[in-house]
Amino acid sequence: MSLMLHRAGLLRSSLASPAPSVPGAVHADDWSLVAGDEEAHVAIHALPPHGGAAIVDIEYRLDGGTWTSSGGTTDFTLTSLTNDQGYDVELRAVNVAGAGAASDAKSVTPVDAGGAGDALLLVNGSHLLLTSGGRILLSTGA
């Protein structure tokens, strides 16, 4: 509760709640990105600080382009991507106060899964490497 000085010099308490602020940024450790055939799957494991109002949407953008709504879900697929083309993906959370800061970008390269061979997933501390058919599909961390 804050105190405000009344015009007459009397102190009175202010019961007004502070206005909400935009959400914090989605942290890199709190979401994953996995390549598919002409698509990439996004899964958010933990939402950022909400800024005093419920998060109502997650937006994404590819290669620094236009922000697009995920439809209000934390588990979605980016479709109509081109196989063998790399994409940088960023996320941001949205509440009634507006959109939060962009996450750090993660890179993904969709590939044709047909006959690609064995997949290998390596996890070492904060580093994740996913390969298939000798090609790197996803690399995160240091």
C-alpha cells in the first residue's frame, strides 16, 4: 500500500492496484524446437513472469519477420516451412498490457524424414544436438 499526500496536506492510503506490465521474455531453457518434415514443433515448458496479468497468447516469428499468434497455446507446430532451409525462431508472451520482449532465437532446419536413417540425440548439460542421417537438425546451448 502506498501513501499519497492529499491536497489539504492529509495523508491517505491509496488502495489502487498497480497497472499490469508486459510479460517477461521466454527464457531459452523454457522452450524447445524440433524439426519435422516441412515443419517445426514448439513446446513451451514454463511461461515467463506474467507482469500482473494472465498471459493470453504466445507469438512467434521466423527470421526476424512479422509476429504471428500461436492461437493462445504453448504447444504448436510451425507449418509450410521449406525442407533443408534454416530458420531462426523467436517467441514472446502477450498479456493485456502488450507483448513482452523477444526470446533468444533458436535455429531449426526442417528435413524430409523419409529414409533419413537413424536419429541421434545427445544431451550434455545445457547442450542438445539432434542429428538424422548424418545431418544436424537441431543444436542448442553452448
